Amino acid sequence: MTPEFKEALAALRVAENHFAFADAEHIDAAIMELNAAQSRLAAVICCEKANAGR
């Protein structure tokens, strides 16, 4: 695993935790953070797949 992948995965875990424990007034922000972390991880995976053949 590359450092970028590890960082993106860690960010996703943090976002999942924030979502799990968000109160009603912060749920929208937690959802946005979770979506961003998922997108970041997906982008890192795509880049790693593209660079795997090099």
C-alpha cells in the first residue's frame, strides 16, 4: 500500500467515525466529509491502478 492510499483510508475511517457520532445539527457536514473521503479513496485507487503497469 502506498502512503497516499493509507492516508486516504485513514481519512475515510475518521469521516465514518464523525458520521457515526454526529448530532443532528452536524449530520450534513459529516455526510459531506464522508462523501469527500470516499471520493478521495476512489481517486487514489484509480491512480494506483493506472500506475500499476508502469
